[in-house]
Amino acid sequence: MAPEQIAARLGDRFQLLTGGSRTAMPRHQTLRAVVDWSWDLLDDAERALWRRFSVFAGGATLEAAEQVCSGSGLPAGQILDLLTALADKSLLTVRHDPGGPRYRMLEIIKAYGQERLAEAGEPGEFRAAHARYFTRLAEASPAHLRGADQLVWLRKLSDDQDNLHAAIRGAVAAGDGPAAVRLAAALGWYWWLRSMRLEGSDLIAEALEVPASADAGSEALAVAYAMGAPLAADTPRNHQVREWFDRATELAARVPGGDNPILKLIGPISMLFSTERVPADPGVFDEAVDDPHPWVRTTALALRAHTTLNLGRSQAAAEADFLAAIGIASTVGDRWGQALALSGLAMLESWRGEHAAAASSYRRAAEFGAELGTTADELEFRILLARELWALGQRDQARAGLSRAQRGAERLGLPHVLAFAACTAGDLARRGGEPEAARAALTLALDLCAQPGGVRQIRAVTATALGYLAGAEGDLDEARRWHAEAVQTARASADGPVIAQTLTGLADLAVREGKPGACRRVARSEFRDPGSHGPFGP
């Protein structure tokens, strides 16, 4: 058969195996006969569990099997004995995890069970039971994912990720918009912590596109939009970010007493993603900073500090906010909050020339990211760590760390992380006296920035690095072109520190052109942005 024909038949494995030439059929029919024979050896209860267990994707715990597969003549108390019996007959595999045994069916056994489930007229009943169980699991998770139990719950959700995603897709396929939205809203923070931006934003979009999704209620819809927007940022769905933030803000206003803490931050966070070139004022986070919820306070403090620095305001105030956020997050055991604030503190330490302290802060942030599986954040922290190691003269360690981060970025596949890694590799090569390697890496970074979801800030600092490179080679016309593009792109981003870095590039050009007056004017521009000396200096 052609590949397309095989693909069309994969949903029915037994039909695929028993089709083909006459000489092949007996061997394939033997497989079906063996599975039929195994079925015939079972009693009614064992057969019932086999066919009902086939609704699971990726296996199940004992608790899940008891809650999903019991009923209609099969008591929950009998499930363990039946699972053991099926495992003894090699119809289930068992993996012993810290949280207890996990049972799984081979795909061919599962496909057979689904056939028998359909014959028994039970698919709707037990797929609905599957959806109910995993909706409860998903909706119980967000509070735990923001505190000391987050590693335990990340493991729970990771173990059942296939089931959770199957439940969403099943609801979408059935046209059950409210169920799909509830699941998507509940899993948004899990997807964020796991850096599942592409898959997470796609699943949220699928749920929201179901015609009946509006019946999910304002709070569930608001949370789905609120989590979908940041997940979609820097991905091919970047064009939907503003629309989703606006929708989330509108819906959140209808549920002022909503339970989900993200609703208390959606207004100020949406301002950070504004399409206007005027950056948000740090004061937009003041109300959230005073909120009694520790996760809300931690996040608001860290984001207020970043916004303060973005506007070139008090570094001391920003540092106080970062330190306060670290303290709160540490007390409640929130690794993500600590990583967010530590990375901001590291940036300040780097600006002050305290590279050893900055390296330590970035390293701790990366370790928290690694524990959580927040791969995108971890990789960005490790890329920034490589810069600090370079500044400390530890060039071999910097290169090795950056190389590992680049490989991780390639596995992750997010263009903005790949672009940041390439940009950093190019700039360090430039500093290390390797102009050709630098140009190749920086050109790659520009290509990646041109993809959907490309980040202006990375394009701006990449252009600045190319300007430095051209200037060092004596091509001042080329340097001028790159520095002009860098400043224009940075201004469009409304990111103060990035604008200041590009102005530093213009100052370098002014020096090379023998125009001290222009250099002084650029310096005065930089002075309005305290702490502007970023890592892309000459």
C-alpha cells in the first residue's frame, strides 16, 4: 500500500494487518487469532475491564481505573484484582512509580479493546467518565502548581498528559465547548511551566473555536484567554495575543471575585503586551502587589520591578521589589516565582559589573527552571549565564554552557530561544576575535527573528552586534546601517534597556567617525535610562 493508504487505515490496526496479499494474510490473521484467543480465555469481568481500560491514552493509575472503569456491574473494589489478572496474562504492563503502580496497554491490545467497547455499546459512557475524571484532576492542579507541591503535581500531570490532552481533543471532537474550555483553562499554568507554548496555545485555540465554548462561563473563558495569550507570544500564533488579552480583560471584569489568581493580574499584564509604543507604568501593578495571595504578590512585585527598569527608573526600587518577591516565593515554595525574580536581580547585578553575583543568580534561576521543566526559561537563563562567565574570563565554561543551551533550544524548537542563543553565540564570537563565526551566527539569529513570533528586542541587539562587527572591520557605512536599524527596531519594542544598548552602539560609531559631539549626545540619551549598559557593549 502507498503511505497515504496506510495512514488512512491506522485507526483500524486489525484491518490493516489482515489486508494485503494472500500469502501474507495467514500470518496477520494469526495475530488477530491470538488476541481473540486471549479474549476468549477471560471471564466477563476481565473482558469488561479490558474494553473499558482502552479509553485511556498513555495508561492509568489504580485510582483512575477505579473511577473511570467501574460501574455497570463492575464494582470499584474489584478493579485492583482485575488489573492484576490482566497484567498476569500480559494484557497490561505495570510500571511501579513513587506514587504507586501505573498500568498501560500495548497499542494493539488497546485497539482490540476499543473494538469490543464499541460492540458493547459503551464508548460514550466510559469516554465521558474518562473526561470527568481528568477534568477533576486538571481543575485541582493550579493551586498546587503555585506552591510547595508544584513538583509533585507537575509529575502527576506529566504522567497523565496524554490522557488530559485526549480529554480536550475528545471534547472538541464532540462539540462540547464548555468541557474543552474548562480543561484548557485548568491546564494553562501547567503548559506555561512546562514551556509547552506551541501545543498549549494550539489546544486553547481549538477549545475556544468550538461554537458552544461561550457557554463555559465568564471565569473559565477569561482564564483560557488569559493563559492562551502569553503562551501564544513568540509563537506562530503571536498575532492572536492582543485579541486574547483584550478578551480576557473584558471577561475578567465580569467576575471580580474570581477564584483564579491570574484574573487579578490580567489587566496589568495585558498592558505589557500593548501594541502601543508607550510602555506600561509600574504603578499598574500596585494593587496586585498588595493582594493577599502570595503568588499574585510575587508575580506583581517581579513584573513591577521589570517595568521600572524598562522605563529607566530607580534601580534601588526595582531591586527591593525583586528581593521581596524572592522572599515571598521562597516562603511558599514557588520555584517559578523565585526564578522570575532572581533573573531580574541578576540583570541588575550584571549592569553594576557584579558578574560573579549575577552568574550565581542566573545559575540558581536556571536550576529552578530545570526542576520545573520550564525549559524555555531555563535555557534563556543559561544563555545569560554564559555571558556572565565570559565577563569573568571563564571563556571555556561560557562556550560549553552556551553550546549546551543551543542544543536544548534546537530540541525545544521555539524560534525566539533559538534566536537568542544564536545572537549570544555570535556576539561572544565577535568579542573573541572570530568575525566569520560571529557573522554566521548573527545572520542566523536575524533569520530566526524573521519567523512568525520573532522578538524585536533580539533583532535589535543582533543588529547592534553586526554594527560593532562592521565598525571593527572599518566598514563604517555598513556599521551605520546596522546601528540605525537597531535603534529603529528597539524603539518599536519600547524596551528601555534595549534602546539604551542600541544607543551604545551609536556612540561606538560616533567615536570611530571622530564625532565626539555626537558621542556626548548619545551618552546623555543613555543617562536617561539608568542601568542601560547591557551585555552587547563594544
